[in-house]
Amino acid sequence: GENVEQHPSTLSVQEGDSAVIKCTYSDSASNYFPWYKQELGKRPQLIIDIRSNVGEKKDQRIAVTLNKTAKHFSLHITETQPEDSAVYFCAASTTGGSYIPTFGRGTSLIVHP
Amino acid sequence: EAGVTQFPSHSVIEKGQTVTLRCDPISGHDNLYWYRRVMGKEIKFLLHFVKESKQDESGMPNNRFLAERTGGTYSTLKVQPAELEDSGVYFCASSLWTDTEAFFGQGTRLTVV
């Protein structure tokens, strides 16, 4: 099955700095890579996703990059704000069959004002 | 459109008791997943339903856990008898396909004392 590794487990930055979270996956058949943000006491919510036919995707201050050859993908947050503080989870999944989204361990991002 | 709903939101039970968690997915979502997050760790996969069928239950920890999705609508996850290590937050998620956004419920925080 799929195995997703996520680093770092904790990331502390100053407001305005950039934050990068990295994930690797093991199953070369994985082709969909969502990122979820979970604020304290709330449900995980999708913030951005990328598919295997795309190398990079941006949405305002958030970007995700994918390297299929190396089987890794990263989340980049620029100009961080205190409200970006949350736990971020990466996931990898594939189309059809019994594949399911497999999550990383999560990264606790703390943005200091 | 209603999101994924779970109840109860919290449950405190004694070791050896039985607890049943319920998940109502988004209407029309054939894929329903149960996940569990133990303090500080990853969102760990438990099982995956496609409609009423268990597509993958490889993540179920042992036979004290029983999941059902009769009629392919809501799902229940029963823990019987509960043990201390079963404590954690149990999330349910649903999606149209395995490579589309999985929408999460708020989770059920289970504490076994």
C-alpha cells in the first residue's frame, strides 16, 4: 500500500516569512495529492490539491509542487499570517480500485505575530 | 448542501463498554472513509466503503471494531469492548471518487477511561 512521509512535524515561523512542508510517497500509481488544513477543534479542510499531470499549482499565497520522478510534493505558504497556524496534512491517492487517500503525520505550523 | 456530519461529537466511556459512532456523508458520495487520529499522530486510515460494500478494511486495528453502511447511506463504527488505546478522534470523510476532494466531518472525540 501507499506510505506517505511528511516533514517537519513542527514548523515555527515569524509572520511574513515563508513556510515549506514536504511529503514523499511510495506508490508510483498515486496521481492525486491534496493538502488539508486542520485548525484547532475543527475538521480537516482541503486547501489545495495537485494531480500528477501538473508540476506546480498556485492559489494566492499557497503553492504546491510535485516531482513525480522523485515521488515528493511540497506545500509552500508565502507571507505567512497568524491565521495560517494549524496542522497541515498531505495525502496521496490514486484513481479507482481500492485506493484511498493516505495521509502524512501532519505538520503543526505556528506563525508568530 | 449539508456537509459530512458525525455524532456524537464527544464520548467518554469506561474500558469494556461499547460505543457506536455515526457518520452521515454528503448525499451522493459513494466513497466513505473512516480515519482515526491519536494525539500528535497521523490521520490513520481505518476502512473505506464504496456504497454499502467494504472496499478496504485493512486499517481496522482488530475485531473489536465493526463498521457498517447499510443501504449505502450513513455508516456506523462500533467499538466493543473499548480499550484505553482506542481513545482518539475518529473522522469520517466522503468523496465522489477516490481522486477528488474528501470532505471531512467534525470528528468524534472518544475517550476511554
